[in-house]
Amino acid sequence: MSRLGDLGARLYRGEVGYDFIGKRKIWYGISILITITAIAALAVRGLNMGIEFKGGAVFTIPSTSVSEVQAREDAQKASGHDAIVQKLGNGGMRIQVTELDTKQADAVKVQLAKDLKVDEAKINADLVGPSWGATIANKAWMGLGIFMVLVVIYLAIAFEWRMAVAALIALIHDLTITVGVYTLVGFEVTPGTVIGLLTILGYSLYDTVVVFDSLKEGANGITKQSRWTYSEVANRSINSTLVRSINTTVVALLPVGALLFIGGGFLGAGMLNDISLSLFVGLAAGAYSSIFIATPLVADLKERDPQIKALKKRVLAKRAAAAAKGELNGSSADGDDTADDGPQDDAPGAAPAPAVAGQRGRGGRGRPSGSGRRR
């Protein structure tokens, strides 16, 4: 078995692990800092909206010896607006200028023919009205709203309302980070970007639901025992699905990264950046939020429940009493567990052992049950 596979098996069994829940304030602080940065950048710089949203003209120029830099300067001088120039495979250029009407576009076309030394009749000009972009934006917002409502309803029914709230916050977190990166990088926002933003929601939700499903199974009957708190069970759920989340995210990021860095960067296919950047950032943010945001939020919300509060008090009191007697691992001897714990570790519905440093390995009473299943 590979090292990563062996690590995944040990994480699943609870033999090793990292205390994600215990350090949740650090993750919250990082996310808040990133979110504030994204909002500040959006307020100061704003998004670089494409021609589909602003309206304007796209001029397709035949093969010319003029450089892209010179063509950009000529287009900006002729139109009075910023221009985006892309080199085409046939040696021609695609010049995009926003906020032009028909009369202005005709004048710019004539001037470009003179500056670039090409036949005016060979320059193709396509006008894009801003109303089309507004329609796309409205449809995107409507689709996003419907998606969010359906997600909350589904998670509230399949799991519970706390998980639905946590998943919704994680989705908003992912969208905010992605929009913030677009603002800082200055990439153009096009319909492809909107498609990418809507796509990442599904990926983000997938990782979150995987962890939630493990948590739901592990927390079944948790109030009937006094060995583990809800936060410890939540931490075990994250650790048991950690390698799976990393693997699926890396596999998804590889082709998207190829589109972004090789296709959009090295090969100069700028239009690939429209969708690939949103997918790349969104996938990474979704993996982060499912581990560091969504599940810790569920634990925080759940710990406010009176039954879970009482459970935590029982667990801590029992461990304090055991520590006072000099017993190891905060649990009483084998003979004492059967007296007051109710369901045992290997009983159906018993909570799994938390994946934290110092947990016993194989064998003995300290061996985790893995969500109530016999291993």
C-alpha cells in the first residue's frame, strides 16, 4: 500500500489525526481576513466586466505586422476607451472595445484601418448590446438563488438545519473568495466566468456533504455514551474523509490548472481564462471550506444544543475524575466503562473515537469503532 493510502487508512481508523475542530478559531480568522480583503478589493477596484455585460464592439482584424501593444494603443486612441487585444492563430487580431454604439463603432473601424494599415472592408465589426449581458446576469442571479434555496432545503431534510446553515455559509465563502481573486487579478468577467462560478458550487457542496454524511453516521446515538464529545466526533469525520477530499480536489484541479496556466498563460489562449480561473480558485476554496469552515461551524452550532452541552460536561467530568485517579487517556479502566457508558464502542450507533494526537492505536478499549461498524 502506498504511503498516502496507508495514511488514509490510519486516518479512517482514528489511529492518527489532526485537531481541525480544536483550532477552528484560526481557520475562522484566516477566512475572515480573506473575505475582508476580497470585499475591500471589490469596493475599491471593482470587477473588470466584459463586453457582454457593458456592451461595445469587437473588431476582427486580418493579418497585420503591427504588434499587440501598438494595436492596443491605436484602439484606445481611436475610441477613447480601454481596449483588449488578442492575437489570433492566422496572424490577425481581435480587438475588443467596451461602451461603443453603432456610430462610434463605425468611426473606430475607419481609424483602425488607417492606423493598422489594413483594408477597411476586411475588418469585421460585431456590436454587443448591454441588455444581453444584463439578461445573462439576471438569469445567473436567479439560478444562484434557486440553487441556494434548494441546497438548504435538501440538507435540512437529509441532515439537519445546522448543517444546512453551515453549508450555505461555506458556499458564500467560496463565491466571495473567487470574486475577490478576479478583482485582484483583473481578469475579465464574461459569461464563461458566470458558468464557472455556478459550477464550483456543486464541487464545493460535494466535499461538504461527504464530511457531513460521515459526521451524521458517527454522531448517531452520541448522547447515550460519555466517552467522546460532539466536536471530537466531528474532528474524526474530517480526518476519516481527509485523504478522499484531497485526492478528488487534486484530480479536479489538474485539468483546470492545465487550461489556466498552459492554455491561458503559456499558449496565450486568453478566452480560456474566463472559466478556468473561476473553476481553479473555486475548487481549491471549496475543498478548504468543507474541512476548515463547514464542519467546524456545525460543531459550534451543535455544541449550543442542551443535550450536547450536557454530554460535553459529562465527558469532561469523567476525564477529570479519571485523571485524578491517574488513569490514562481520560477514560476509566475496562471494567468501569460498562457501568455507566451505555452503548459500548463496538455497539451499533456508538460514537467513533476522535482522531486526535495521543489516541490509542490498534486493539484494546481505545480502538476507534469507525462510525459503529466492526472493522
